[in-house]
Amino acid sequence: MRVAIPCENNRVAQHFGRCPGYAIFDIEKGKIIKKEIIANPGHEPGFLPKFLAEKGVQKLICCGIGPRAVQLFESLGIEVIAGVEGNIEEVIREFIGGKLKSDFSKCEHFQ
């Protein structure tokens, strides 16, 4: 499974589209087998969901994201887990362990 987390200074960025880059984790059998950081190619409506889908991403863990972006990701088969904050390494470990909590109240676009 491929999981993307928009990141800034090794933390989950506040908005998925306006971050410096994305941490992409490859997970197999409950373990991280690969991690890479890719630069954000630019924030343009509708572009980033396709860009990440082409990278093989299956899940997006983020803090802030708009409802239209969520719909675009889901239409491409990418599950969105929003309202998440913290260090990306801790977040991915919580995700793998089934303990990650999503808090949409932290996502201003859904309030």
C-alpha cells in the first residue's frame, strides 16, 4: 500500500495542496519498506489528486483539505483521512497500528 502525507518540517502540513512536499510511504505486512519525499509540483485545482494517483498512492493522510479535493481523490480510488496533525513518522506508525484518529474539526473546510 502507498500512503502520502503532505509534509512541512517533518510534520503533517496544514493544507494538502500548499505544502513543500509529500512523504510517500510504501507499507507491506504492517511495515514501512520505503519512504521518499517528493516536492510539491504546484497547487492547481484538480492536478494534485491525479499527480499522486499516478505515483500509485492509495491513501492520503492530511490535515486540511477541501470537499472538492476529497471528491477528486475518492473518484481516483484514493481514500482521504483528514484532520490529522503531528510528526509524520508518528502519524504513519499510528496509521499502521490502527490507532490513527481523524478529527475533521481541525479541517477548516468542513466546519
